[in-house]
Amino acid sequence: MSTRMHKLLIGGDTHGAYTAGNRQRGGKNTPSSDHAWAITRALAADAVRAGWDRSAFAQVLLDGPYKAGHHARTLQHRRGYDCAVAWVTRAWEGARLHVQSTDLITTRQDFHADLAAFRTSIERTAWKGTAGKTDLRNLIARMEICTHRGSWEHSVSERDLAERMGCSRTTAHNSSQRLLEARLLRRLDSGSPTDGARWMLVRQTPHATSHDWSTHKGPKAGGVMSGPTARQPDEEASIDTLAAAQVMHQDAFAHRGLGSSGLAILAALAELDGQTIEQLQATASVARPTAYRQIDKLKSLGLVAKEGELYHLSPTALEGIGLRTDGCENPIISWDDAARRLGTHGVGERRRQRHQAQRAHWLREQARLAENRRRARTASLSPHPSVAQLDFVRGDGCVMDPRTGDVINGLYVAADGQWIWHQEDPLATPEKAEATV
């Protein structure tokens, strides 16, 4: 088994990577049983790839002392051995069919081929509402990280992710939680004081789009959706995520600027230039008033020109350079110029400075805590005051004061190695006894 699955088998899901709701089982299930089912399925899939058989897998879970098999052993204790074996067998067969239906990634070329298919599915999915567009930016940022890493597993902190997305840390955090609920993302661990959390993008098959990618919360106030929505037959979402990744961190696409809807329209025109307003509604997954409002902003910056009923993207739009048109007498010369006109210039720099200050504060706190732990360990190594220190004892057994070197009368070392204070009773002396009589 892999190292990660071996840790999962022995120690259990210590980081909560499999706590998201499971949609593979029917009926009413408790959160603990769903959690155990997800862990067992993950272990079974890795065991199938490693060449195990079903009996060996069931024996490890039921007879071994591993934490991952706690639910199976509890089921065996309550309902019997046959019921527990049947439960493990269902998990094993489902994992075996999943492994057989998916191609194993063995080379970097295989990963990039799967990533291209995943990117295509993301580009062809309608991401509606403000939250949906934010989730799209989250996935685009993570896909760029995975492209450079060459693996679905990647490590990124919330602050770094927010800077890549061009949004606040809270917005990035909420988006990641929605993607976890939609089963498009999995958190492998919570990170360390110096490294960000480890995540993994989850590949979704096309047949699972209508069920797993649809929002389960429905529309919220103001028409905002809580995640990606299922594609309808009359919708043909189509954007260029590479173009969106190139410009989405710019201040011009921050909140109260062009925003995520303006980014989606720009990416839709980058994918297919020359579209009507009705086509942009479908390809960019925006409402009609939003499409008109964002098109007017893009036209005023010189990034979009209208010819008849079609809207065209300027050749240098992705570089932030507009063209003089009938609707724009003074085109922009850079994305910073666009941010100044939109009133969002400096948002990203202030965010980076704030994040840098928070990182510096975090490092100072870690250094302070490390110093406190060091002092605690040093204090624990020092002897207890009641324990005799041989450096203060002379060869003849007398105890001396380390500051003055004088002998301390009445202070001795006991047999157990601790200090003992003994002073003669004046009543025991003959003079005192005669006085008493």
C-alpha cells in the first residue's frame, strides 16, 4: 500500500480528509458510518491496486488492531461475522469496479492528459452566481498549481490561494468548503506551522456531473448559488480557463471592479471571439443584466468592441491594453490603469501586505512558543530543590554554603539522596536538664 494509505489504515483519518458527506450509499446513514465507509472504500481501492485479494483485506480490517477497521469490528461484535464480511465485501467490490473503470496514472504525461480532460469539464460546466464564479476561480488557481507540481495532490495555504484568486482569505476559505461539499476537492491534512495544508483535486466522470456537481442547497438570497450547477440542455458554457488564470489576480477583477462575472465574459470571448449578448449569457453563465453591465465596462476600457450584434475581444486585451473604438476614446494601457479607473487599484497590494504582516506575526508567535517549550524542558531537567547536590558536599560529609564556603551546621544528606535538616534539641543537653529540674 502507499504511504498515505498505510497511515490511514494504522492511525485512521486523523486530518478529517474523508469526513465529507458520502453519496455512494443509499438509505439513511449516520455521519460515523458514512465516514467509515469512505475510509474503507479508499483503503480497498489502494489494496486492489497493490494486488491484494478480498479475503486478505477483510482479515486485516476484522482481525487487525488498526483504527481504520474499528467500524467493521464494531459491526462484527453487534451483528455477527457474516454481516461484517458482507459490509467489507460491498466496499471491496465497489472499489474494484472503480479501479477497473479508471486508468492508472503512471507517468507525468498521463497526469497532464487527465488534467486536460478535467479542465475541459470545468470549462463546459455552468458556474452560476457569485459563489459559483468564486468556486471557478478557486479551481482555476488549484489547476495551475497542479500543472506545475505534476500531481493532483498539492499544498497551498489559504492566504496564497486568496492572492492567486484575487479575493479575500475568508472568500477563499468559504469557496474551498463548498468544493469539499461538492466532492471536487479533498483535504489530505491540515498543514504544519510552516507549510500549507495538502489538498487533492478529485476527478469527476462525465456521467456523475448531473448528480455530484449540482448544488444541494439550492439558490440563496439574491440568486446566489452555493456551488456549481448541473448543465441544462440549452446551456453551452464555454470559457478559456488559461486566459482567466492569466488575469484573475489583477486588481481590475476584484470586488466592485469587473469582478468574477467580467472575468467570465472575458474568458468566454477568449475561447470564442465574436458572440452576441444571448450567446454570452450561456457561455459565461451570467444573467442578461449582468452581461450588459459588464460588456459596457469592457467597452469603456477598450477591451471589447461591437460590430453589428457581435462583440469582439481586442487583440491585446489579455495584456491589459485596449484599443480606441467608437465607445472608448481613451483606452487603458495596463491592468493597473484599468484598476484606477474602476476604483480598485491597490486592493491586491494591501491584501499582500496584510498577509505578510500576518505571516510575520505567526512566525514571531511560533518562535515565542518554541522558546517557552525550551525553557520548560530546561526547567524539567534541573533537580528538585529537595534533592541533594553533591557539589555542595565536601569530602568529610559536611555541607557548605556555595556563596561563602562556610559549613552549614545541621544540614545533612539523607540515605535517599535528599536534604535533611537536623538540629539538636536543647532540652537534651545536661545544662538544660539541670535548669529544668
